[in-house]
Amino acid sequence: MCEIDLKGVQNKYEYEELIKVFLRPGQYRITMSGGPAPDKNQLKREIFCLLSKLTGKVHEWGILTGVRPVKLAGELYDRLGGRRQAIDALAREYMLSAEKAELIVSIHEYQRRLLGKPEKGSVGVYVGIPFCPTRCLYCSFASYQAPEFRILEYLDALFKEIEVAGRSMKESGMKPETVYIGGGTPTTLNPRDLERLLSHIERNLDLSRLAEYTVEAGRPDTVTPEKLKIIKGAGATRVSINPQSMHAKTLELIGRAHTPEDAVEAFAMSRHEKIGAVNMDVIAGLPGEDAGDFAGTLEQVVGLGPENVTVHTLAVKRASKLIDMDRDYHYGRGEEAREMLAAAGETLAGAGYRPYYLYRQKHMAGGLENIGWCRGDAAGVYNIRIMEEMQTVAAFGAGGITKVHYPSENRLERVPNVSNYEIYIARIDEMIKRKREKLFVKGEELC
């Protein structure tokens, strides 16, 4: 048992997240004794060095525990005056490896060159459809299996929220730069309800300055030509079809009802409808898979030629079934996941892709990262904006979290909707009231 005394610390959260990169729960005990408040980063550096020496591990992300390392790279870039200074600070102050420091600074430079800063009055729009055919083993999102009558009740509540907030957005001069319909699996909806949803969005939001319109079609078994025709007809420019693995045995194990062939067919259907860009997700570190299995999945996905490939590292989240089976699963897959991600980088770069956004999560195998790759400049705009946190996001539906950006303070204020769809239906007027009070603040300049 490793005894760690955090002198002068009032909140142990960030420090414990760093400790858990090196030690499993049960291998350490934290105490917090009195004393002057420490310099946070200095204390984290001391913990990092101590645990590296104790365990023999050298973690490439240094002392960083946050979700958005690219955002930090951008802040350092602007404050210190350039690329070299930012990389040096990431290595010196945050103890990142040279490879990771170079990676996130390069991603920041690409994002800034491609998109610049958000225009005044532009917003991102998220619409949540919290229904899936089944629940995946690793899933922690708000996703439910529900009868048709409950889905209809949910859509009625969602339409009311979009209508009221959309009217206020127009009055406030807010224009969506992006629309992202996620979940869950939006294509779980039948064609009639999917068309109703997309038509309602078009009627109630000003889409005249839209740069990107994404619809998640994450489960290939929910994709049909009719639904894709509806999505294309509504003006969507991007869909996400997510096989996660191209191995039937793995898909069955993790609770997905589709086959590898379904993913190939769904991709072909999206190409037939000429939807502008297709993203495909894969996951490194899935149960039962080794590096060769993952390489096989990636080879098949890259062979299809999607504009975006997002490589996720498996995270064992608190609300997932996987954590009930093995709460320490991610500790045992770190080195293998690291090998998978390194091979993925070589494969994707060799096929003409480049990394365009990156984020991290708690309890990821190896404490690693998720990276979105794009071919050409077909980067996912919503993904970049949501991670840089320099734009207001209006989120509708159960589990949606509106983030109000105050540019003069460089501050975000979260306005959450409840996650449970049944509670959302019952409390829809309260969800609308929250937005009226927080999102549409008279006299405030929001972006």
C-alpha cells in the first residue's frame, strides 16, 4: 500500500486522477494534512516523478489529467508566442513526451489554420436522440430501448424545446455554424419520425450560415437507403457509421447486433446517396481482441475510404456494464492499447489521413487518448469546436448540456438537461426555462 499525503490540498480529485494512471485503487491511500496551499502543477510533478520511480512507468501524457490537451496547447501557443515555446512548456511544465507535445501543438495549428476562431453570434447545435437497439458493453451514454409510443412522447417534448429555443435564438441573432444529431443512435428512429425531426430542425433554426450538418448513424443495422435519402434531403453533409470492430465475435461480445458486412453495406449506401463526408469509429482495446485483430479492423475501414476515421481507446466508465464485470479492465490493456494506437497512426498517415482533433477520458486503457483523423481537409467542425470551448453550444434533448460562452471572460457556463428521457418528458417546461434564463441573457454578448 502506497501512502500519499497531500499537504495543504482541499480537493484531491485532479491529484487522484494522476495517481490512478500509475496505481490501481487498493494500491494507494490518500490523506490530506494541513499546510499552505501548494502550487498545483509543482505538486503534480512531484507525484509524477515519485510514482514513475516507484512503478517504473513513464507516462507520455505527463501530469495532464484533463479532457482537452489541445486546448491547453493553444493557450500556451498564444500566451508564449509560438510553436517551439508551447512544445517546450508542455515538456517542461507538464512533463509530456516530445511526441505528444508535438502532436497536440500540430493539431492546434491545423485547427486554427483550417477554421480560425468562431464568428461572433455563431453557435453549435446538438440534438440528442437517446435510443439504441441494444446497449453496448462499454457504453455510459444516455441510451435506452423504448417502445414506439414513448419515443413519440420524447419527440413531442424535444420539438417543443427546439421550437421555443429556436425562436429565442433567432431573436438573439444566434446562427448555427454546425448541427450535430447524436445519441444514442438517431437512426433508431423510423423513417417517418426521422423526417419529422429533421424537418422540425429546418423550420425552427436559422441554417443560413451552416458549415456542417452531421447525423450519427452509429449502428450500421439501423441504416437504410430510405433513411439516408431523408438525411441527404434535409441538407446533412456528414454521417457517422461506427463499426467499432470488423470482427463478428467481438461485436456479439460487446452487445452490437450488426455484422461487419452490415457496416460495409451501410457505408456503400451512404456513398450511393452522395452524403458529403462519412466518419467511421473504431475502438482499440476491446475485450477479446489483440493488436492483430485491431489492425485487421483498421485495414478494412481504411480500405473503404471514409473521409474521417476516429480511433477511440476503450474507456471503462462508471455507468457501463463492463465495469461491473471487471472494474480494473483498463489497467490490464494499457500496453496493448498503446501498440494498437501506434500502429493505427502509421496506417492512417500512410493512407493520407492526418490527426485533426484529440481528447482524453477517465479510465482509458493506458491513460491514452482518442484521435479523429481526416483525409484532405474534411475535418469534423463540430468536433473541433466542442473541444476548443470558444463557442456557445445549444444542446437539446435528454442528456444535452448547453454551454454558454462568455468571450470577454473566456468562460463557459453549463446549462444541463436531465439525462433520463422519461424525466426529460415530464420536466420539459423546466428544461426550457433553464435555457431562457441562462442562454438568452439580455445585455450579454455571447459567442
